[in-house]
Amino acid sequence: MKKTIKRLGLIVIIIAILIGGVLFFSQTPKIPHEVTAGMDCKSCHATGINGAPVSPHPNKPNCISCHKTQ
């Protein structure tokens, strides 16, 4: 009986760690610069100009719907 409870506890802990890891690594990256109304994110993030990371999803028009400023 005690072995079963210990195993069940271990399974619960492992599941909690896995869920926590998925939630942590699935967060969207923060925007490290100021964002103003009417800013065209794609002007830099489509080509990588000025060292901007190239967007992995260029067809999504509203960046700040998922990404927030720091």
C-alpha cells in the first residue's frame, strides 16, 4: 500500500513538472523595444534589418495581440 502511494505521488510530481515546463517554454517572446500605434513590425521583422529577428509567422498582422512589451 505504501509503495503504491509513493508511486502515485511520484507520478503526480512528474506530471506537474512536465506541465510546468510546457507552460514556461510556450510563452511568447517579449518585445524589447517601444511599440507605437501604427508601427509596421514587418518593416524590420520580415527581413531581419537592424538585427531584428525574422518573424516565424509573417502572415499574422497584429503582433501585440500575443507579444507584449517588457
